[in-house]
Amino acid sequence: MAQEYANTVSFFPPLAEGAIVGEGKALSDHEEVRVILVKAQTKGGKTIRRVYQEVGALWENEGRTEKQPLLSGSVAIPGFGARTNMAVWDRTGNSGKKFLSGQISEPMKKEADLPDRGAIEEGLNDEIPF
């Protein structure tokens, strides 16, 4: 995969043969996961149903400026490690077709995750050597 496209995401209108045919929950002994079932076709023309798992939610950014994302939220996509942030903008391609394009990034560190300022200041030597 090209490095220039790393940590990006794109959403396009569904293909004509793709259709959500069901949604529900998958239950294990310790977890409940939301899933959807999508009707699709293989390259050989065989009809199948693909199962997709919910990985997060994106919220509409109300009162946004043109440069701010249309949608943003927290997601847990396999292959990206822990939860990540996703921000998505609406775009129009060269052909005039509309799609969504976005970035995946690490969450900002919370204040509790940052080093203690007092501990940092203790290590500083304020004496001027001249």
C-alpha cells in the first residue's frame, strides 16, 4: 500500500448489487457487537452475504466551517491498534461524483496521560552559570 494513503479512509455510494439486508447483534459470553449483513456478488457472479461489524460512530459536526469535518468520532478498526479518531469531509471527484474522504489519527492525550509538570520542573536547574 502506498504510504501517501496511510491513515486515510474513503466512502463511496454503494454498488448497485450491494444492499444491506439485515442488521443485528452478535453475542458472545462477554461482549455484544452490532453487525450488518450485506448482499454482494463475487467476481465469479455468485451471490453471497457479507457480515460487517460496527467499529464506532461518527457524529455530524453542527455549525461547522467549510474546512472542518462533516463527521467525526472514535473508532476501533482492526489493524490500527487501540481506538483512533476519524474525521470525514464531503468531497466531489474529478468525474463530478460525490464521496466522503477522511483521516484516521491517534486520539489526543488527556491531561491525566501527560507527565506531571512538577516532576519536570524539579529536574530543571534555574541557576545561570555566568
